[in-house]
Amino acid sequence: SEIYSEIVYYLEQLAYREGFFISVSSINTVEKANSYLTTLMSQKYDGIIMLSNPFNPQQIRQLLDGNLPIVLLELEHAKQDPMISILKPNTYESVRAVMRRFIAESGHSRIGYITFGNPTATGEEGPYGQGLRVKAYLDSMADAGLEIPYAWILQPSSQDTFPYFAEEISEIVQQYTATPAQQRPTAFFTSIDSIGAMLVTQLCKNGIDVPGDVEVFGFGGSHSSEICCPPLSTIHLDCKDTAQRLMEMFLQRYRGEDAVLVETELTIKYRGSTQFPR
């Protein structure tokens, strides 16, 4: 995603200043994770910084037993090995805050959720994997006593169109316009800004008033959130600060210091794709 790309951009600069070079790999399937584990174990690396965790607990233990310091940006709720240093944004709490405003202040009861890929590939229990964003969405709907609109929990998955998923988002909007108005979602939360921005653009192209007919919220604070019209409300992750913290935590582990848990706060930014705050 855009936020991962930006974090890697800053990490590369920071690592170079400290005398390290970064090898970047994108792992989005179990098959890739298994293959890359062999590479990590067979070649000499000073450590691993993960922006998400593609490995199961046994694989993580193999890496740790190989004396590889691991630092993780945690956006998932799976239990992690205590030997991993974790940078933990308040992702769950931030999405819950947005959902509270959707439900309690704006009165939405039909709220859709659009993510990417296939979270069930993680092997975690439950139909939507281990992501903190979707967990916050589902918990918020359940706590408010609202029916979860499973037909509107959508997962564009084509790698050919990642990260914008233009064809899939167009199909979602066609599904939306073909649905009777009284049955449509009146709000969407999207797990990355590029999906949210594309959704806003396609809705407006099809004559849907954003935010009058439907409100849209994103996640990441990436450039996509600023260039769509209207601009996308989003939960902002400061990529430069995140990269700095991850590098500092890696250097601590590299020097043999104990693993740590560092918590950080995200910022909720309201823009034109939502009607609140009022």
C-alpha cells in the first residue's frame, strides 16, 4: 500500500545513515511466506523490520532462533512472540472512534467495509482474518446492536490492479447503484486510502452525492486521500515518524537490548467525504 511504500522510503534513508542496506520484499500469500523464510534463513541478514507479519508462530520462532532481531509494525491482533519489538499504533481504538461517530453522531446503521486481499489466508480464526481495522468495525457494529451487512464487506483481490483496484471498485459502485436506495449503505470504512479515494471518485462519477448520500472514510493519510474530490477523511499514520521509530527499535535490538512495546497514536482527519464533526 501507499503507506508501506512511504515508510520503506524513509527507512532506506535512515538505514543507510546507520551503515545498513535494506532488501525489500512484498509477501502477500502463504506460498511466498514459506519461500521467503528459506531465503531469510539461508542468507546473512542483520535483522528484519516487518510492516505486517506474514509468518506463523513456528516460522517466527525459527527466525528468532537464528538470532535475527525482529521489529514489527503491529496492525493485527494476533499474539506476538515476546522477543519481537513491536511498534503499536492505536489502530483499533482509532477505527472504533470513527465508527462511534458514524453510528452515534451521524445515525448510520448500514455501514459497509472495503479492504483488499484475502485476510483469511493468514490462517487466523474468523471470516475476516486478524486485522485490527476490520475487528474494530465488526466489534462496533455488534456493540451498537446493528446487523452486520455481510453483502457489503468486500475484498477486492486482483493483484493486477493493486493498489487502486479500479475495476473492482467500479463493480462495487455498480452494485451500489443497482441496490434500492433504502437498502444501500449510508457510509463506508475503507482499510486503505487508495480504495477510499477510488470509491469516492467512482461514486461521484455515477451521480452519488458524497457525503450527502454516502460518507466514506479511509486509513493511512496517504496522498490519495488529498487528491480525490471531495478529499477523503482518513485515519492518519505519520510515515516518517513511524520509520524513525522502527529504525530506533531495530538498532536497540541489534545492540542486544531487550525487546520493547512502543505505543503511538494515530490522528483522525476529517475532510469533505464525511459530514462530521458538526
